[in-house]
Amino acid sequence: QVQLVESGGGLVQAGGSLRLSCAASGSIFSIGAAGWYRQAPGKQRELVADIIPGGSTNYAESVKGRFTISRDTAKNTIDLQMNTLKPEDTAVYYCYIKTRSAPASSLYTSWGQGTQVTVSS
């Protein structure tokens, strides 16, 4: 099995920054697409950012220019650098990483436990 552990969440004032990390462990040969979702109370979960094996990235319009997703395939981790945070960024953030346990094996999606990000005005 693959487990993802998230870290880096917390309380920050508007305009501040946080860096979220997501570390995968277990039977991992390689990682594929990965990204971050977030969900605020009473709102639908939304994709914040993702990154595909070729290195291309995608961002929600609301975070474009402020957030940056990155990956370290050697360490099986992904990060989300969040700058110029706004109160509307307050949510629980969940990471996912697609992994394969062996060459040519099927991709399996694992999810982090979620980390709270709170931005005060």
C-alpha cells in the first residue's frame, strides 16, 4: 500500500505564505500525475493545481499566479507553495499522487489525510 502524509498547513494572515508538502511512502516504483484539491465547509471540492509526468501544470483561475505546484520524483513528494494568501483560500487541502508499484503496472491513486489552511483577514 501507499500512504501519503501531508504537512505545512496552519494559520496565516492575509498576504502571507505557506508551503504544503505531501510525502508518499510504500511500494512505489514511480509516480505519475499528482495534485492538490481543497474543500471549504459547505462548498464543493475543487482542483487547485496538478502536475503531469511531462512537467506541465494546471491551476485553478483563483490561485493562478499565487500558487506553485512542484514535485520531486526522487523523494516521491509534491509541494504546493502558496503566496499572497487570501481568506477565501481557507479550506482543507488534500493531495493525491498516482503511483505504480512496478514497471508497466497499473497506476493507483492515493490521497492524503488533509491539512487545514486558515487565512485570517
